[in-house]
Amino acid sequence: MKTILALLVVLVSYHRSYAGTCTECKTTYDAATKDCTVIKTYIKCLYDASGAGCDTVITMMGTAETARKAETSCDLTDTCTCQVNFKKADVNSDTLKCTARKTELNCLLTANNAGCDKTKTKMDIITASETAAKAVTGCTLSDTCQCQVTTAKSDMSDDPKKCTAHTVELNCLLTAKNAGCDDTKTKINIITASETAAKAVTGCTLSDTCQCQVTTAKRDMSDDPKKCTAYKTELNCLWSAMGTACDSTTTKIDTVKASEKAATGVTGCTLSETCKCQVATAKADMTTDTKKCTARNTELNCLLKTTDGGCDETKTRMDIATASETAATGCNHRRRNIEHIGYITLNSTNLKHVDSHKVFFTSKVNLTLASTMSSSGSLHKTPIRFSDRCATNSKETGSWRVD
């Protein structure tokens, strides 16, 4: 009877407190009747232990894992599994210890449950693991890994909080450059996964400005030409965006300014004149309909003086003008004068004369728009705009204003 009571005291004591060394963990475990609870307690004890006997902790943890798997329905939480795997890793040097901690952090990124000690949450465990990693001599977390860890420590108890956490991570990853906690995954891999996770949350949408930023952050920027293309593409994207940035506080205008600065800061990266018109518009105040009309009309006037392509080099000046005109719908006081922008080619036999800004024709003519000026047969050597009744291939007599 005394023996049974003694064992019960040992078992209860073991459940309530944990030994400080691996030797003490094993001694207590060996004296207890083995069941799933006792085995899991032993595993938790070994994870927290240090000092005597811990030079063989890999073997001890392996033995505990074998015993656990032999039990029926004795599973570990995903967080506890990360902890166990860390304890089974070789940490006999700072380099190995750093690698093991980063592996544990990477494992914890996708875990969701409490640790081996049920009283500690995943956030408690990852915070402790992060602190332990940074305490190892020469062990630093990459900028991308730090973004991941910060997200993993966030409260994700409901969809709005999940959305906020993933959006904050995306904002963090925008300026990150290195591989993640798992050194095999690039920043592009990480931000792609984060974007997917954000969009999978019910009711979580990225603003158009944030989407421009994320798309840019996923681009290859391994050399200056690629950087230049990436930033120009971002400027083109921001040209039509209206929302705030991924951080939810930076305005679209400030985001455009930062992108413009980044683009022009790349060696050999210059913006076309048409792109400059777009950027100027993207930085304009459009908080009211009147201001939107002013910005779009200013842009259309700017485009009258350009001949090259836009920030997106696949788009011509004509493409940009058409899009700008569409965006200006409702600005009726100017629309009739900006219906089409381009060069006009005429049959010279039908041309009567050019008087000031008007062109007169003696008979019906075919009017053809082009995005570039022909070396011959062109009416004017600068871009023109003309009224909406002068559409492509229309046939009329009379006069049209040429600006």
C-alpha cells in the first residue's frame, strides 16, 4: 500500500512540475506508470530541460516518441511536433543550433495549436523560440523570416484579425530581400504564399494600391533592367489605383512618389514622356469629381505633346489617352475636344487649306488615326485632337479643329 501511495505521489508530482535537467526528467519518467499523459509530460519535460543528461537528449526524445506512437490515440499537436523535432536535432555547435532554431521557427509558422505544455499557446512557443534563436552567437533572422515570425505571433482568432495579420505581413515583405526562415524559399515564394493566405480569408481583400505593391514585390529584380521594368509596371498599375497602401495608412499618392523615386534611382532607368504624364496624374489629388476632371484633363493636355509609350511599354500613347478619356467620363465640359488623340492622315488632293487651327476639305475624305506620325502625307507634325464627330474612317465635308 505504501509503495502504491509513493508511486502516486511521484506521478502527481511529475504532472504538476517539471525537472530542470534531462536526468531528472528521465528518473521521474522511469518511476511512473507509462501512459499517454505520462509520455507527453516526459516529452514536455525534455523540451524545457537543460544541464545534466541533456547530451543524450536526442536519444531520450527518440525513445519517448517511440513509446508515444505505441499508444492508441496519443497524438501531439502540430506545435508540440515542432518542439519535439527541434529537440531531436543536433545542436552541438552554434551553427547547428541556429539552423535547428530556424527550422523550428519555420515549422511553427504554420502550426495552430498549443505546445507540448498545454498552458502555452503557439504564440508563446514561437516567441520563446525567436528569443532563443537570437541568443545564439552569430544567429540572425533574415528580414523575410522576421516578417514571417511577426505574423506567426499575431492574434488570428477571427477572420478580421487574420486579414490584418496577413496584410501587415505583405507590407513587411514589400521591402524584404532575402530568403525566409526556411532558407530554400525565396522572398517571392513567401510573399506569394502570404498573398494567397490573405485572399483565402473570408472578407479579406487587398486594395488596388496594395495589389500593385504586392505584384511588384513578386517581380524578378536581379538586375537593373529588371528593376526598371518592375517599377515602371508598378507605376502603370498605380496610375489607375485609388486605395491606400498595404500598410492601410500610406496614401496612393505617397506610394506613387516612392515608386517613382525607386524607378529613377535605378541606373539607366528613365521614364518616357507619356509615362511622366501618367505619374503626374497618379500623384494628383482626386478626392472630388472636380479634381478628378482637372487631373484627367491636365493629363490629356500633357499627352498631346508626347509620342512615346507609357509606363507599361506595351501600351502606346493612344492606349493611355483612351483610358484617360474613359476615366474622365462625366467631365462633359471638356470631353468633346478630347474625343480622340493621334495623328491624322489625309489625301492631299482633298485638302483645301489650313486656316489657323481649322482644316477645310473640298469633298468627303477618309480620316485615319495612327499612334505615330507618318513621314509623308501627314497633316501636322504634332499630335492633334479633334471633335467627336471626326471618328476613325468617318466621311464628312466641312472643317475640324486641329490643336
